Amino acid sequence: MNACHVWQFMSSFHLFRRKLLLDFLHDPVLTSIGRSQFKTLMILYHHGSDTMGAVSEYLGLERGSFTTVADALIEQGLIQREQNPRDRRQSLVSLSAKGKALVEKDQLRMDAYLAEQLGNLSPDEQERIERVIEELFTLAELIRKKESKLY
């Protein structure tokens, strides 16, 4: 595998992801929350409950900075924090019912946007992209499991 192609893919994917996020951050419902808060909701929706440290690392934020993000989301009733039953030194964060409803509403809009973008591709191109995405999900899950054993 050509490492240069991997980096090019990651850069292109980052730009696409950024465009998608920016489009949705202009939604009137989402203008009341910041980009890090929106990303936190999406992470918790797709990956479930996790430690504050793991979510802050995923976002690329210092733990103290993420605490501010989490506190704001808790205050809005979008996430909840509880003590980790396996390690009392850690806090777990998860979506509240209100946070889940907000993400699911926007997920429908995101799905429509992606369908529109992918509709410009041929069926063969769509199928190839689907296979690559499935492989990336598998790889990401293996990495996630490996990293979660470290904590």
C-alpha cells in the first residue's frame, strides 16, 4: 500500500468531513452549540458511552478543555455524566434522550446530504466506496478495541 495515497485519502476525507460539519453547524438548532459540542454528540451517538478521557482524546482536546465542553452539554441536558463502575477515578459520558433526539434529527439531514453527493457517482463507484468504508470501519474498530485495552 502506498503511504502517500493513505495520507492523500485522509486529507481529502478530512476536507469532506469538515464541509459536512460546517454545513450542519449553520442549522438554527445547532447554532446554540459549538463545533466541539456537536462533534461530542456525534461521537457518543455512534460509539456509545465512553470515558471523558477517551472522548477528549478522540476530539484532540486536552482533558480540561473537554470538561468545559462536557459541562456545557450536561447543562443543556444533551449528555449525562456518571462514575465509571469499573474505575471510580473515571467519569463516563453518554447521550441523554434529548441529545439522542437532536442527533437523530440531524442524522436524517446528513443522510440526505450524503445521498445527494454520492448520487453523482456511478453505481460501480458507489459500490467501491461502500467496500472501502466497510474496510475502514473494520480497521477503526480493531484499533479502538486495541486502544481501549490500554486504558
